[in-house]
Amino acid sequence: MIKTYPTEGILSTKQAQSMLSKLIYSIEGISGCRLDPQTQEIVVELLPVAKLFTIDKTIEALIMKERNNRIIGSRTYIDNESGSGDGDDGEMKQISDLFADDGSVRRDFAVTLNQQIDRILAELSVRHSAKLRSYPSMIPIPVLQKCSYISAFPQNIHFVSEFPHSLQALEKIRETGDYESTARLSAYALSPAVCFHCYAELSESRLTGPLVLTARGTCFRHEASWRLGKHRLNEFSMREIVLFGDSQFIETKRKQFMEEVWMLFESLGLKGRIETASDPFYFSEESAKGQLQIMGNMKYELVVNTGATSGSFSIASFNNMEDSLCRPFHVVGTDYKPMHSGCIAFGIDRWVYALLACYGNDYNNWPIRVKEILEQPAANSFITTI
């Protein structure tokens, strides 16, 4: 069953798109939702279990919240999309054996490519004097609270539950199989990003100069099940480079990374753009934060265009957090003032999917230049001397 909700004359196109991004995480019992570009209607695909009254009220409430939001569009920093094609559906069928339908399993060459991409990104980090780190997949809930992540992005969180270390509780589980009434929340969540661990590590620290850290981690975000696929996952690999220093250092380094990553992107033959962006704040009341990010150029995203089959999606972001995270963690400089920080984040699985969508699963047929970059140390391929 499909039901439509009009927005023309009520919301601008950008407001409707913003409202749709929240609707995805606001209702269950649907198998999809989209904005019709012709009619400007919200189109919702309903499952048999859908509670229509609840869905109607939810959409009505979201529209009312979005009406007063001033939405500023993204601005392109650089692109190479002129004259790019629409993609080839047939080529996508050739790579389907490398992925499970929901993207949860990567096989054979997709695994190798994942390792090759991360090696290049790790070498890029080290060239900027990044210190290597490894962090766990779980993160203490108080750390996320200090980052204001749970209140701003509740739609993303996976909490970890546990059984009490209690004889009576454990016997009850064995005898009855009643998991739900016995389980409790632990002190941890599954980590939605790698960078938060860096702030926790440096908490209450006084740094004598700039610092660059890098780590690869497994990240978790609660996606609507009907959206899961080759490049959108509940569990994914992320390489992050986290910068600490004064405001000039953060901006200088961020620009260097943007330029060098764009060089890599083009050298791999990919099409897309770097554009201003904002974090996916769930509540309309906090949309102003996202607009400030866009107006202040605080966040850029590298968006790959894979053509008609999979469209466009972000594969990297370049963020300037100023002192917003160092302040709550009391990471200060020699003057005892909160340091500024930045984060460069790469969705490794998305890079892999973008390359496979572009070239297919037969590595023998890939361009020689692309294979040279993947097989050689990054310093010998695309990065110029700093």
C-alpha cells in the first residue's frame, strides 16, 4: 500500500527533503519513503503491520516542525562531474556476488580492496605525522553524553545490553529463556564514530603542541532496515584522522587533507564533488546547528557519483569542530585554553563499493593506473611531498 502526503505550498523543496531525512527514523511499519520531484509529495510505502493513524500524526507533526526552519543548500567546493555518464546497470550485476544483499558480507576481492584502501589512507595519515591508535568497538555511554551525541543523534545509537551477574537471574534465563525481562542496559554503547575515543583518551590533558591521531575502527549506526544495502550499513569500517591544535593548524591541515584526498579520488577515476554539508541532526529544533555548519564551512563531504544505479553518496568528510569537543573533555593547550580539533573521516566500505560500481569485479580489467595506486605505497603514487 502506498500513501502520499502533499507538501507543495507548505514546505519548500529543501524543507521537504529535510523533513524526509527525519521521517526515515520516525516511523516503523514502512518499507520506504521518498519525495516525488514532480508533485512534491511525500510518498510512503506501507507494510501490512503499519499503524496508519500513527503515521499520519507523525508526518503532520514533522511538517509543522519543519515549516519554520530556514534551510541553506550546500555549496560545491570542487567537482569533476561535467560530462559524467549515468552508469551501467549491467555492471552492477557483475559485482553482486561480492556483497550480501544487505551489504553485511563482503567476499573475496571486496575484502582485498577494503585492505588496500585502508593501507593508502593509513599511509596518508602517517605522512602528516599521525600517531597510530587502536580503540574498542564499545564506548562508555558517559563519553557519548559528554559529546552530546545521544541527545543530538538518538536515531543512530545501538546500546549494549547484558545479563546481571546474579545466580537467580542466570538460572531464570536457563529455565525460562526469558531474555527481555532479565536483560539490562550496560554502561556501553556500540561506537558510532572513532574520533570520540580520541577525546576520551586525551581527557584532562594539556598538550604542548599540535597532535594528529589516526585509527581504524568498526562503527555502528541504527539504520532503517529497508535502507540497508551495499553502501549503507549498520556496521561499517571507518578510518579517521583527528587533529588537535590552534584554529590555524586545524584549518591548514584540513585543507591539505581535502586537496590530497581529492587527488586520490581523481587518480582512481572516480567522479563526484566536495561540498559543504551538515551533520544529520534529528530534531528540527537543532537544525540551526546544521545551518551554522554549512554557513561557516565547518563540514565538507566528498560525494561520489556512481551513476544511475546507485546514485551519489558521501565517502569522506572533513570537519572543523573548533573547541566544541575539546572544551567538555578539558583538552587544553599551554595557555590552558581549550584546543581546537578537526576530524577527517573515511567510510572504507563506501570507497570499496564506489570502485566496484565503477569498474566491476574483474580486477584484470581495471585501468592500469588504478591498480598501480592500489598496489603501491601511497607515497609513491598520488601524494606529493609536503
